[in-house]
Amino acid sequence: MPDLHDPSPSPSPSAPGDRDSDRDSAPDSAPDSDRDGSRDTYRDSRSRRVAALRPLYAKELAGGTGRFFLPRRPDCPWCGSARLRERLRTTDLVQRKPGRFVLDECEDCGHVFQNPRLSPAGLDFYYRDFYDGLGEQRLAGVLGACNAVVRRVTAAGHRRRAGPVLPFAPAPERWLDVGTGDGDFCAAARELLPATVFDGLDRSESVARAERDGRVARGYRGTFPELATGLAGRYDVVSMFHYLEHSTDPDRELAAARRVLRPGGLLLIEVPDPASPYGRLLGRWWLPWLQPQHLHLIPAGNLGRRLGDLGFTVVAEQHGEAHLPIDLLAGCWLLVNAIAPPGDVPWLAKPPDRVSLVLRDAVRLGSVPLLALACLLDQAAAVCGGRGRLANAYRIVARRDPAGG
Ligand SMILES: [Zn+2]
């Protein structure tokens, strides 16, 4: 995501789905589960933290949300065209923080981007308590009890993600995963490539945890463009899984990748595909639009051409293989999350009353059959409709050209 002078928080991604999914797709209202065997302890601890944060959020919101946005830009940040049209208008469907967001689409190149963009204050406000703080506690609550199972299930998906580079680099020596979060991809891919040294980079403190727990050999914390200078020419492979869409300036991230790769090294990128039919079918309920966090949604052709301009040669492009069949399930979940009364979150002026909380639980419990049906339809569509045609994401592998600096 972002640049040095850009105070935006790390996209610790994990995209709609994946590490991504682990995170992006975990709505704030995800059901609280036992943590260390004690639901009450978890809820009490969370309530205390929410109460402590409420005055701080109230202070930030006292002047409205206007300062969270920059002026609307009149041209496409990808190609400069002034032919823009509004693609989507929505709200924060996951955390339900206040604010309205617009995605514009360039009529010349197809690039989709948040417009107006979030200001540095806005990036700070909307990322806060999503991947870290309350959000981290929420994720730990949801995932903690079955962490081992979750890690095992997602590990297979992580290993598949490493696959596209193997025909071109069967035994890379050093691999840098950018936006690594907790380092789960690195840990899983190491089972496939035991001789490879996997390092991770992230703006959040999670990367220190990944290094401490041995999931990455070295964890770099900070922005990629800033850290790239000290890592020049060091890596055989750089991966970015559901990272680039969070960046305020994707070009700088790609240039940083070129810098840290040795000549002939490989860049592996996986991002949501704004051309997916699900994007039109589900509209604002399509998880990969994820506002306000996804700042740029880049069509595959655009990314391939830009990589060529930057001194890469695209050697592989995958669509169906990158598809994660969760579109209908996630869409229904976002809908349920929007219908149910809000939970106890610090950006609400006061805690919800008992009746609201009971109603909230009832709506969520009542949605289980709908979610189960959506899950089945996702699987059926992936089989019958063809993953390639429906793909909600794509992967590109590009080789750094040997010539040049
Ligand atoms: Zn454009």
C-alpha cells in the first residue's frame, strides 16, 4: 500500500478471502466464539476496551467525516483520462463506521478507484481496529479457538498460491511476501519449498509476531517503497496477495518490487478482479469492493501493461485458479450484518441496549439457513459456471527483465 510520506496503515491484507479472507472477510459482527474456553471473559474484556475507546472516537467524529476525504479528483489515477463514471456508492458494510464512499470507473482504461480518496486522517480512522486493536481481538476471538484447524485448512490454499511460480523458479533461494500479515502464507509455502528462506513485510505489528513465532525468517515492518532501498536485488521471488488494492499508489509498490528483485526474479501478484461478473451481479454487496479499504481495483490487462512499462515480462496469468467461491456467502453475510442492529462498537455514541443485542443475535441466528444456501450455491456456481468465467480474482507472474537497473 502506500508510500513513505503516506501515513496510511498497512494493508495487512488478506483479501476477500485468504489471509485476505481471514481478515477482509471477517465482518465486525462475526459471531463471538469462545476464547480460551470463556465467552464471558472475552465479551467482558471487549466491552471494557470498547468503553475506553468510545470517548476517543466521539472526539474524532465531533466534526463530521469531511476531513477523512481528499477533494474528488477529476481524472483517472491510472491513465489520466477525464472520462470517469460512478461505478458504485456504498457505506462501510463490515465495520459500519460512519461515512459514504464512491468508486469511480475510468471509461477509457477500466480502472476502478475510490473517489474522493481517503485523506491520511481517513486512512487512519477507517483502518483502526480492523486488523489490529479491537479487530485483532475480534479475529482472535473468532479464530483463536480453532486456530490450528483454520491454519491447516488455509495452508492448502496458501500452498496453491505459490504454485504459479514453480515452473519458472523451481527452487528460489529467497522469497519476500509483501503485506504478509501473520506470515501464514510463508509458513505454508515453506512446506512446499523447504530450502527457501521466506521473509515477510507488513506495516502492522503482526509481522514482528510472525518472525517471533518462526513463520517468517525475517519480518520487516514499514512501507514497502521505503524499505525497498535497503533490500535491493536481494530476492528471487516477491509475492503480493490481495495487497495492491489497498495501496494509495500501486505504481510505487510495483517499482519497489522491481528494486528488491534480482534480475530475472519473479513477481507474483494476486488481486480482486473488477471485471468479475459477481461485481455487477452483487453490486455493493460484493465483498471485493470492500469500502473504504480497497482504493484501487485494477483490470488484469492494465496491470500486465504497466508491469511491461516498468521492466517486467508477464509469464503467467491465472483467473479461475485464483477464484475463491465465497461471493454469495459473503454478500449475504454483509446483508445480514447491515440488517441486524449494530453490536457494541466504540464509534457508536452509546452502547446498544439489551433488546437491540437480543434482536441482533436473533437476526444472525435466523440467517444461518440463508448463509448455508449461499455457500452451496457458491460451490455449485464454481463447478457449473466455470471458475474462470466467474473468477473474483486473478494472479499474474512477471519476470524482472535482466537488463537495466
Ligand atoms: Zn484510466
